[in-house]
Amino acid sequence: MHEAWAKGILKRVSYYRFIAYALSLKTYDVFHVGVTSFKQIYRLYEFYLKFRLLLWKLLKL
């Protein structure tokens, strides 16, 4: 189930766009095992997506 969910996200978002959000969670070229998860990266992606849409709406006023 988790694998199918992750594949669906990567199909919608694209791997390269998605991995860019993971880079902000990296410290000294190391991902912290057990701390950084696919779900965390996806939540970060969703946050920035909603934030950009909100800013876009405000700037269009």
C-alpha cells in the first residue's frame, strides 16, 4: 500500500520536483535515517504548494 501511494505521488509530482523538497531536509549531505521520511517530504511539498497558491491569489488582487 505504501509503495503504491508513493508511486502515485511520484507520477503526479515527478521525481525531480519531489526530491528538491528533500534537499532542504539534508544536513551535511546526509539524510537522517528514521527522521526523514517520504511522508515528511510529501507534507513539505503540499505545504509549499498551498502556500504558493495562496500567494498567487493574494498577488492577483
